[in-house]
Amino acid sequence: MKKKSNARGALIAAIAVAAVCLAGLCLWTFVFDGNLPAQPTAASVPVSVSSSAAPESVSEPEPEPVVTTLHVSASGDNLIHLGLYLEAARRANNNGYDFTGLYENVAPFYQDYDVNWINQETLVTDEYEPSSYPMFCSPAALGQHMYDIGFRVFALSNNHSYDKGAGGIAATRRFWASMPEDTVTTGLFAGESDYSNIPVQEVNGVTIAYLAYTEHTNGLPTPSGAEANVIYTSEESVIQSQIELANTMADVVVVGVHWGTENSHFINDAQRALGQKIADWGADIIIGTHPHVVQGIDTLTSADGRSVPIAYSLGNFVSLQEQRDNLIGIVLTYDITKTTQPDGSSETAVGNVKAHPVVMYYDSSWSNASVYFLRDYTDALASSHRSSGLTPAYAQSIVKEYIPAEYLVLD
């Protein structure tokens, strides 16, 4: 209310002042007969310039590139011998198979990676009874457990791909097709007409193409009537065509090769020659398996000047082989970094390649089998290992001898 009264008084005073001014103006006009001084024109009015400049418009910040990094792992031969699936059956009270104990000491590691790749050395299906050397077949529970651990990419091209003939190929393909849709398999193709159907995985906006080849299939030819086949390393024109096509489909091309001399740490000339060709044809990383022991890691320079990491052999991941060196492997890790510019163009690089050694343990009765990272493998475990002399110190000496220090992770 008080504010309203003060406003009314001010209005009355303003009217009175206006009346006085109007009277004065009339008197002035009457006295001087209307000869008022000329009114100034707009041009003659001085213009005052403000001392402060007008505010400048704020420019938009330049768009920044978007950088995406994926952390990737690759594990060696998942070789399921008789004792491993029998122990899994015992753990499940002979009501199926429980493979938890075999991988429980390494399983948490894979949760930290965006992509986990593995060479699945054996057929996987429940349509055939499990079997071991020399014709392998593993229960479906194995593949399901690998998925539960975090593996999503399974390389199926190896020397045991034809172990159960045409029926085994069809059965293992049916199993993998029954898995969740983010499961990726590579290495078995439904004839030449299928060679262009290269599996591509997308993770956080990064696309990855996967290819896998094998040097041989233990002398077994492609089975008559088989619905799918491997591609041999001798089929170089096919491999080149697939890698070149894969480069048009994905940011990164990962090539797995099952090759080399069994039980030998030494890289042979055929591996070196084909590895260089695969790099030249456009692979971004090459992952070798098959020798059942570790072989070296290197970085090749491709024909177009790219740096292409190559691991010639990861060795075994799990197995019940008896020789000490067969029980030492590596899990390879690397980063894929994609940089996307504001105009949509992008560049992708593979780097930060590391090797994490693993040791396969089982006791004198072939029981309590489990794979450990070397950093977790103790002298106490070594003292009860069936393979005499597989101490932590011995395992360290092997990986230090064959894996260059810049790649090796021991802690």
C-alpha cells in the first residue's frame, strides 16, 4: 500500500510542473511573435561516442576429434584333453560339465577388456560324445563357459577342424549359431561363394574384421559333403582377396594363423614369409597359434609403411600336455585406437602390445587342473605339479628368452 501512495503523489507533482512549463512557453511565443531560434538539425547535433567498445561476438570453439580406444586380448590354444572334460564332469556330479575350476584363476582378467579372442582348438558340440587326442570334440558347456568368462571371438580354423568329418563341422557350426548374437566365429566358410562373408564386429563405434587360416588339417582333406571348409595358408590368392575386402568393411583387420613347427620355439621361414605378405595385404595385427609353445613377437613394416604387430605363437592356453614348455603360454593384449575427425574421416592404429605369461597346472593324478598367470604361479604349486621342474623361475626363463622385453609383463 505504501508504494501505491507515493506513486500517486509523484504523478500530481509532475502534472503541476508540466502546466507551469506550458504557460511559460505560450508567453515566450507571444512576446517574440513566434520568431523562435532555428531548431538544430540532426547533422548539427554533436554525437557522443561511448568510451567502451561494443561487445564482440563470441566465436564457436573448433570441433575436436573423437578418440575411441578398445582394449583387446587374445588367448592361445584351448585344447581340451580327456582329463579336463572328465574333471569338469566330476565337478558337475556327472550331470553335465562344470569348467569353472579350469579357468577361475584367470577369468577376472578378461572383464577388463572390450574384446576377447581365443583359438578354439577343438570342435564344440553335444551332438557327439566328448573325445580327446587325436580326434578332439568338447562338450557344449565348454563354449558356453568361455562366453560367460567374456570371450566373444572364436577362431575355428586349425588342424583339428576336420576331426569329426562333415558331421562334426555341421554340428559345431550349429552350436556356435545357437550362442548369443554377439558371438563371432571365423575360419569356417561355406564354400567359395561364402568367402566374401567376412565376420565384422562393432564395439563402441569401432569395426573389426576377423579372418583365420590353418597350415594343415593333420592330413585330412575337406570331408565329402561338408557344409563348410577351412582356408589353407597355401591359398595365398584367397587370403589376399579376403584381407583386401576386409579392409573395405572394417576399421581394423585381425588375422589368426595356425602355423609353424610343433613344440619349437623357433619361427620358421614359411611363417616369416607369409606373415610379411599378410601385413602387406592389409592386416593390422597377426596372431599365431599351433606350435603349443611360445614364439616371438615382432612389429613388421607393411608395404604401405604401417606398423603391424605379429605374435608368431601364443602357445597353449589350457591342455594336459606333459612337457614343461607346452604348459607355458601367453595372453596377448593390445589397444585399438580410432581417431575420428569432425569431417567424418578417421584413422585407426594398433599399439600397446603386451604379453602376459600363463602356466597350466595339474597335479600328479592329472587333477585340479587350472591355468594361472605366471605372476600367480607359486613354488608351492610347482612342487605338486605333475610336470617336474615347471617352476616359476623356469617359466620366467622361457618367456624372457623368446619374448622381447618391451612386450613382456611379469607382474
